[in-house]
Amino acid sequence: MIFSYTKIFIGLVIFSIGYTCFMLPYQILSGGVAGISALIYYVTGFHASYSYFLINVVLILMAWYTLGWRFCVRTIIATVAVSFMIDFIQAIITQTGPDGKEQMMQLAGDQVFMACVIGAMLEGLGLAIVFLAGGSTGGTDIVALTVNKYRDISLGRAMLFVDIIVVGLSYVVFRDIQRLVACYLTLFISINTIDYVVNGARQSVQFTIISEKWAEIAQGVSEKANRGVTILNGEGWYSKEHRNVLLIMAKKQESRIIFQLIRFIDPKAFVTMSNVEGVFGEGFDKIKKG
């Protein structure tokens, strides 16, 4: 539990740095509530952290029954944390210019494209870490998770529809086609970063193992890797000998420990490992409706 909250906190910090240091100073909208908050800041000067918090409160209340009170409580905590970090980081990078006006430092100099890429990757990475830990930063994350709960649509793609509209508003405000392109590029990089990290962590593999010590391997996988093992009846075509074949489904990151067990028990075992697109059921993803 503590480890999970630690990962959420790390993800929130990464997201806040990407958003505050590389999005706000360059007037780049990243979509969702963060983009709306940035837009309000550009137009009115109202701090992005305040509008981010207020909009999220409304969305959280709307999602209370859909996603459950535990999720919403975690989201409220995360929203407060993000709002505080945005305000804190913004205060650090804000300087008073010669004309007496406050302006944020541009850490990437005049390289808008570089700021766009770095900010989008940090935002996407931060969100992905939060999602994998079972948390949320609020905003369109709530919409995405609601859709993902009932439909087999990736988190990144579920966020795309709302974000496209929000990013499109940047042209209405700034009337700058180059800035609009930079905003959409940010959206593209962020979404693909989310999908790459989340799908990579959820990727599963299938082991097929033929060994004379199949019982020991099955016992080891069950105890050490905490994964179920299915025993299939097999027969060699040439030798006509009966063989027990082990079929194991596991997360990709668990493949290392399974290989170590096989090598320790029977280095001569015949093993195949293949990536599978999706595994649904106990210990893996839930089967979604429709």
C-alpha cells in the first residue's frame, strides 16, 4: 500500500514538473483540465492551480458513484497535491521582469519544440505511473478511466476525444497556427507515452514447457512466482512417448524469475515464450462489457 502511494506521488511530481516548467511558460495546451486551466491562466491571469482544483472537484463529485469512493478519495488527495505542486513550482520559476511584470522562466530557452517534447513526455510518463499505481490526477483521467472501465479502449485513446477539443481552443485564443500544431504534437506525444508505459507494464507472456521435471517446475512457479500452471497431455510424434506439457500465463516482468526457476530445476527443459495481446481473468485484466 505504501509502495503504491509512493509511486503515485512520484508520478504526480513528474506530471507537475512537465506541466508547470514546460507547458505553462510556452503557452502550450496539453489537453484536459490541465489545458483548460492553462487557457484560463493565459486569458485572465488566474492561477492554473486554482482552476485545476475547482474543475476537478466538480468532476470527482460526478464520478463518485461510477468509480467508487475509494478511487475518488485518492483522486481528491492527488488533485490537492498536484494543485499545490503546480502553485509551488510556478512560484519558483516566476521572475519579475524589468517592466515590473511577473513572467515564468523558459527553461528550454526559445526552443518551443524542445519544450513541447520534454513537457509532453514528462506529463505522459507521470500520468502512466499514476494510472499503474491505481491513482488519478483527475480531469479527463476520470473520463478516461470511466470509459476504460466499461469498454476495451486504451486510457490514452479514451482521453484523446476531449483533449482534441481543448487543444483546438488554443487557436481561438492565440490565432497562431504554429502554436496549434505544437499543442497537437504535445497531445500526440503524451498519449503515446501513456499507452507505451501502461501497455508495456501490462504486457503478458505465455510459457510452454516440456521437461522430465515438470512437477518440480510447476511447484516452483506456483510458490515462487505465484502463478497458476496448467498441465496438458502431450505425446511425441516420433517417439510416441507421453509428455506432460506445462502452460503458464504470466506478466512480462515475471518472466525473468520463471526462467531462473526453470534453469535451476532443469537446464535441459524445452521452453517457448511468446507475447500475448491480452489476458483476461483472475490475476490479469478484467473482461470489459460490450
